[in-house]
Amino acid sequence: MAEFIGRDRKARRAYGFDEIALVPGEVTINPDEVDISLKLGDRVFDIPFLASAMDGVVDPRFAIAMGKLGGLAVLNLEGIYTRYEDYESVLADIVKSTPEEATMLVQRLYVEPVKEKLVAKRVYEIKKAKVPCAVSSIPQKAEKYGKICQEAGADIFVVQSTVTTVKHISKSYKVVDFKKFCKEMEIPVILGNCVTYKVALELAETGCAGLLVGIGPGSACTTRGVLGLGVPQVTAIADCAAAREVYFKKTERYVAIIGDGGMSTGGDICKAFACGADAVMVGSAFARTTQAPGKGFHWGMATPHANLPRGTRIRVGTSGTLEEILFGPAKLDDGTQNLVGALRTCMGNVGARDIRELQMAELVIAPAIRTEGKLFQSAQRVGMGK
């Protein structure tokens, strides 16, 4: 319900992950016996985790490692991997730059044009390892890159921008017709990003297989500070999930909701699913892996923008292998490792046999949930007190 924030001006209260908690169920289940699989189009994945299409997180080698573990890593087609044949030296320059130099350096490096032969080559490299290949493009390049990637053998195509709508208006460039694009593509298409019920419903009607939900919550994203845009993830996911349900009842076609950004721990991820997500797209957690190309750094997709960067390079460090981050065993006490184990354990404790049942778990508004009874952890800066 909206509240007055001034004379004749209302605003709706929205919630983030730190403000809610899941209520344990009346029946509990062995975590090893819950189903956490994800279906996108006609593809089924063992785990509902996607790695963000950021250059510091996903390169072809990371995509292969993620695929072999049952997840899906999305390669950014606007990044350094399609601009430079030898990208290792470019990564090294970004990693060793100072915080003051980082954004300007990234802007300069991304002036190099994308090369179509490298777009196809990166897809071939991933598919050669016999794992699923997902790639991401901005809407203006979707039609061109979509054909190239489809012919090269890509399995999923993501069309992603800061804010994506069906009703985009422009006089200076051709606006992509998402309905036509999804129909012509022979592989599943994911569209994003969105945060509202109405936009999610309109995007679902294009025929896409999934929607990315989240504007500005990522750790490397500065969209909320630069543009003032965004809706906290709990409310955004719940609203878009409601649109999914309405669309499903009307058409019997299921569109996956993918929470994108703002989830740094297993607890955040579990809450995202409870709010209605079918999968999560994570960046910073995977940037901490030994396989991540950013060597403990990552930067938002909009960081290279020539005039108005809406991302920054951040240091997250390296804390373990990809397998440890996903499946454990956890060596840290802060919830950033064994994310799959956390999801399974949460599902067992709320009595959810699969993700759909987790989406119906009881939630409570609990703004003090992270600090309640954690005085010693806070004082010693361990666990949840960091």
C-alpha cells in the first residue's frame, strides 16, 4: 500500500533481502532429497545458478567449469573476449590498475570494436567442451549477434540492458522487436532487466524463456547512485513472479524468473527463491573463485560506458574454487560458500520438495534478522558481524 511522502505524492514501500526472513515449515525434508533443477526452454540444468555476464566473472574457461558443475555461465558479447584475441594482458592491466585509474582504463580498453569472428570463436570454445553455452548482448546488437551465436551452436541467448521494455522509443537507431526476435530465434531467449509487474507481463508475452529481475542491486553496479533507479530485490522479484503466474494461467506457458544481483550470501539466495525466483544470477560470489578471470576483481557491465559509467571495479578477493563456492565444503563462516548446500538445507527446513514449493514458503518482515542476538559476532567482526 502506498504512503504519502509529501502533499499529493505517494510512494509504495518496497523491501530488500535484509528486511525479511523465511519461517521454518511444519514438515521438514532431507536436504539431499529436494529437487533444485531449473528448466529454461527445453533445457534442464542441475542447479538454478547462473553466473553474471561480467568480464571479471565469466570467460570461456569459467563458462566451461560452470557448465561441468551443472550450472550456466553467461558470456558478455560486448566485453573484452570479443574485442581482443589475446585478452589475458587486458585483464592483467585492469586488475593491476589503481581505483582512481580503473574506470578510465576500462573505458579506454572497451573502445576497441567487437569482432564478429571472435563472437563465433568464443561460442565454439565453450561448446567444444560439451557444456551449455549462454551469451549476452545489448538489445541494439541482439539480431546480429543472435544469428551468429545460434549458427555457432549457442544454447541460450540473453538480451540484457539496464532497463528493458517492450515499448522502447528511439529515432536514432532501430528498436528491436522482441516478439519477432524470440519467434525467429531457434534457441531460448532470456530478456532483462526489469523490476515491475506490468513490464514483466509484457516481456513474458514476447515468447521469451526467462526474465532477469534487478536494476542496480549488484555489488559492482552504481545505477542507483548515478540514475536514482531501482526497486529493492524482494519486492521486484515478488512483483515479477506475480506477472509470471498470471501469464502462466492465461497461456499455460511458464517463463522463468531469474533474480539478478544483490545476493552475496546463501541466505540472500534462499530469500530470492522464496520471493518467487526460479533461478538466480550471481556475480560477486563467483568473482571470488580461483577460476574467475578477474583475479579477485570484477566490474559492472555498464562500467565501460563512454559518457555515463554506471558501474565500478571492486575488489572481492579470492576465497575458494568454483566447486567450493557452489558445493562446499565451506571454509568461511559468512555464507558465501556452499551456496547449493545452503539452498538445499533451507528447502529442507521449510519443507519444500522443489523450487515451486519454496516459492510458497511463509515470509515475515524482520529488519533486525541479521543483528538479533549477534552482539559477539559484531564485536569480533566474524560470521554475520563482518
